[in-house]
Amino acid sequence: MGITARQGKILNRIVEEYIILAQPVSSQLLEKKYDFGICPATIRIEMQKLDDKGYLFQPHTSAGRVPTDRGYRFFVDKLLEKEFGGFEIGDWFEREIEDNINFIQTLTKNLAQTSGALALSYLKKEKVFWKEGWADILKEPEFGEKGFLLDFVEFLENFEKNIESLKINSGIKIYIGKENPIKKAKDLTLISSKCHLPDEDGIISLLGPKRMAYDRNISLINSLTKLLENI
């Protein structure tokens, strides 16, 4: 079910605000912060239409709106239509690649520190898996819910067991909520891409709540895969 250009602008602002605030976004906040060229009553009507079309939902009667998987997907697809700026990541690596294992460990650690998400790396030949970024990711408010933490850990276990069968080829794959091919992911987003190292292929991924910094993290993965292709 499609939406108008005006509804798209409102939806994108709601997603951006929710990513920052981690709480439902009200029409009052949008009225104060943004000029959509329409009256407050029309903003509320457009938000209700987005709710009816499945892009937003209202957790409580008196609360603002939160993006659904469809809302996040609209936001991400709009991001993917634009040219991403590159991250300065060349200084992540002090020397040329001499040892794939040490290199991928350094890469994963830097990826976690820059993204704020849990960084995951996998080398196909060695069949080894790295996870970095626990300290930062566990600070996200979603982890205050016991069920979220349990689902997160179970997702990681399933991801590690099934990574060979995920068919992550060239290009960035973004799985939002129930789009994920792995169970226990309804509240998670996974960004993955194949990466090239000397004589070996690997997979790099970022995992976090659906309320993640998509613009930064997609740019980061995109810049990293291009750098590795040119090394």
C-alpha cells in the first residue's frame, strides 16, 4: 500500500526521531521541530493514515507512534537510493594484510567501535567467527527487557550455526525484523555483506535493535567493502 510524498516526509522524520529518542514520537514534537507546510491537525491525520497503512503503530492510546518493519523498510529503501558518503577507515589498518585472522580481528573491533552495533565477522576458509561491541550494544534501552536479551542471544547462536547457508553475496543485505532469515529477530536488524581478503572471502555484519543508525552503518559497511576490494 503506497503513501504520498508528504506522508513519506513525515514517516522519515518519525523514524529519525525514534532512532534518537527510543520512545514513541508524538505529533506535538513534529509540529514544534519541523515545518511540513501543513497545520497540526493535518499532521495528526497523516500519522493516522500511516498507522492505517501499516507503516506506524501506537503502543498505547495516549502515546505517539513507533515505526513498524514496513516503516523502517521505507526509510532504508529511501536511504539506499542516495549516494553514500565514505567513512575515513583507511587508518584502521596500520600495515598491509599479512595475516587474515589478525586483520579480521582488528577490522571487527574497529567496526564495532565506529558503528555502536555488535560487529560480526566470519572467515569461510578458517570457519571462525568474531563478535565485538558487547559493551556498547548492551547499553541500548531495548536490552532492559529480558525477552529482548534472550532473543538477541538466541539469534546470535542461530546466525553462527547457519551463516554458511545465508547466501550473502556481493552487495549489502539489510534484514529488518521479521525479514530476517534467522529466528528470534522480530526486534532486530542485520546488515551484512561479503568481503574479500587475500585468498579468502568473509562476511561482515552489524547487528542491533531495529532502532539503529542506518545511515551511518550502511555507509560504514559500504566503505569497508570497497576498501577491501581495493587492497
